[in-house]
Amino acid sequence: MPRRLYGVREIGPSELRAGRVEPHYQKVLVRLLSAHAIAEKLTALGYQRALDTVADSSLHPLIRKNLAEERRHARLIYKVLEEIGVAESAADRSMMRVLKSPSFEAPRYFAERAEGETDLLMASLALDATGLLMIGINYRDSSYAPHARAADIILEEEAEHDEFASMLLGRAVERLGAERVIDALRRWLPRAVNFFGPPGTGFTYDCLRYGLKSRDNQELADLFLTMLERRARQLGITLPALTPDYPHTAA
Ligand SMILES: [Fe+2]
Ligand SMILES: [Fe+2]
């Protein structure tokens, strides 16, 4: 682990303007915020799509609630970017190549191709349960104060989204049976774990050094799997095995 140069919430826009941080800091920050913002935006689009593809209308009020909250999360992060002169369109453009990588397959699939309740459940596990860890562990302790403050707001709602995913998982096992849920997990679990991103990259090294993240992607992915394994075991199912290296696939 590299030595952390800046403390929790130590930096704000005025420190950036005054040039009190390493010049590379802002570039790394903008890339991280752009990835966070577009992940929130795609998640919102996924919930929007779910309103059309999920037949059971008793789930719609909760889908609508999540949709509104994900939109707000996206807006919060784009606002942090705008404060330092990066427009939403520029941020999104800078993500075009990254969006095609395996780490963005989960939010893209949710926004573009997901169909029905099982995909909704899996996307919620793959995006909300993972987001809770990334935001709660990494961004809340960010050296960049506006990102850490946005994380405080997002976290409360993400905790509820995670409960929603948990509820849906129990319901799916009950209604569809363990076999079909395990089958869906075979498709979705690799996407969920890949969402944390590749381990040990130069970009993450920079994030750790600048205090924009506090854990490596691998560590968070392992935490997620441990948490999900426990949840699955309570419901009497075993998670499908994954290949060991990023990008993971079902083994
Ligand atoms: Fe969110
Ligand atoms: Fe969420």
C-alpha cells in the first residue's frame, strides 16, 4: 500500500485552485468522480427500464423510489465535477472507453438489456450492494471533502437499496427455487465482482496515494463475496464459483 499523502476530507476546490496539491491529483480525482457519476446514472436508467419490464406492479413503488434516489446520486456527483470546471457531457465523454470494460458490464447491462424481476434483483445485488461498499469504505473517507460529503448522503439511501436487494433475493429463492437463482447468479456474479474494477492498477495506486480510496478493488470485492456468501447460505444456496482473475467469469 502506498503512503497516503492527504487526510480524510482535507482537500476542497479552494485547495485545488490554490495549487496546494500535487498537479496529478485533480486528474485522478476527475476520472474517479466521472466513473462514479456515470455508474449512478446507468443505475438510474436501469431502474427506469425496470418499470417497463417488471410485470409485478407491487414492486413499482420501490423501483420508483430507487430511481429517484439514483438520479439524485448522479446529480450530486456531477455537481462536484462542475465545481471544478468539468461539465457532465465532458465527464461522460471521458468514460466512453472505460464503459466498454468488464467493470462496467453490470451497470450497462442493467441500463440496456435487463428484463424482468430476476434481472432487477441481480442488478440490485450487483450495483447497490457493491456500491454500498465502494461508497461506505472508499469515498466516505476521501481526501476530497465534497466527494466524502456526497458519499454521506448517498450512503443512507444505498443501505435501503441493499435491503431491497436482500428482500428480493429471499423472494426469488422462495418463488423461483434455488436452482434458477443460482443460474441467474452464474450470469450476474462475475459482473458484480468485476464492477469493483481490476486489482492493483496504477490508477488505484494513485487513488490510494492521494487518499481518494482507502482499499484496493480486490479487497472490496472479497468483502462483497464474503457478505453475499453469508446471505446466500442463510437462504440455503451456495454461490457459483468464479475464475480467480479479473475479469472473472463463472468457473
Ligand atoms: Fe446510487
Ligand atoms: Fe443504489
